[in-house]
Amino acid sequence: MSEENKKKESHNTEGPNAVQSVYRTYKAEFKKIVWPSKETLIKHTVTVVVVSLIFGAYIALTDGIFGALFSRFVQLVV
């Protein structure tokens, strides 16, 4: 068997062997993932929620200020 035929067989993209090969590849890659500890996950989640609330309050405040300024401007022009 030539070297080119071996390469073609090892990269077979059809049939059930291809599905098994993809599954094995994903499984091997999934095992390399380093999952965070529960404490780290909780800390990061709390940080994201707090920052989101602060940013949301900032947007609401600036929207209220600009909305009020725009309303006064419209009242002055009309």
C-alpha cells in the first residue's frame, strides 16, 4: 500500500468510522479542558452580575439625563 493510500484511509470522511473518529477526537480534546473550581466560578459569576448591574445603572442614568435635556430643548424650540 502506498503512502498516499494510507493517508487517504486515515482521513476517511465517510461512513461510521468517520463518526467514531470525530467522536474520539472531541472526547480527547474535551479531556484537555481545565474546568474552574466551584469557588472560582462563583467569584466570576458574582463579578459579572455586579459589573452588569453597575453598567446598566450607568446607562439608565445617562439615558434619563439626556432624555430630560432633550425634552427641555424641544420645549424651548417649540
